Amino acid sequence: MTVLFTVLVVLAALGLSAGVGYPVAVWVLRRAERVDRAERVDGDAEVPADEGPTDAVGAAHPGACRAPMMRPEEVLRGGTWIGILERLAITGAILAGYPAAIAVVVAVKGLGRFPELNTATGVSERFIIGTLASGLWAAAVGLGALWGLDALG
């Protein structure tokens, strides 16, 4: 009976992590976009695509080109599936008692997205916000399932 219960809790946690994590991440991203839009309206204008990249102090690099302005959703294609797999891996790592695997998941995701993050404007912020929202949700579900297993086991 306890093996069956454990399997059911693990499957429920993985399903909750993967399934509900998407709406949670989308909700957080929309809230962040609203804040970003409000900041731009208050006077922080976005840099047009034709002005080129700048260094840390804001000086333009002559002759440098920037990728055309694209929406972050267009640049970060496949994000839904990557997010589902990420949440499954994070929740699974916590349930397996190997939280160090979370660092591997985040590192693989960051390295895989590096070309997109390095070239497109506004994408890195969306990537970080989405990754953190997704990861926090997955960790909370995994920890909740561990707590449930410990309380009833």
C-alpha cells in the first residue's frame, strides 16, 4: 500500500509541476511585462534597433549591428516544451533526493539558449523571469510532495 501511495504522490507531483507550472510562469511573465511597459511610459524609452549595442556605460559601438527587434516569444521558440521538461526535471530531482541536479538543468538550459540570449533585445530578462518562476513552482511542488510523503509515511 505504501509503495502504491508513494508512486501516486510522485506522479501527482510531476503532473502538477508540469501542468500547472505553465499557467504560473505565464502569469508571472505577464505581470513583469506590465511593469516593464509602465516603466517605459514613465520615461525610460526602449533603444531602437538601428542604434546598435552599447557598452556598460552606454557608449555606442560604431559599426556593431544588433539583431532586428523581435518579440521575445519569437526568439525563444520551444519555450513551453523546455519549461515542461525543466519542471519535471527539477521536481524529479527533489523527489529523488538529488537537488544538485537542479544546477545541471539550469546550466543546460542557459547554455542551450545562449545564442538567443546574446543577440536579441529584451529576451534575457524574459528568460530569467520565466526560468525562476518555473523553477520555483517546480521546487515548491517537489518539496510539498516530500512533505506529504513524510507526514503520511
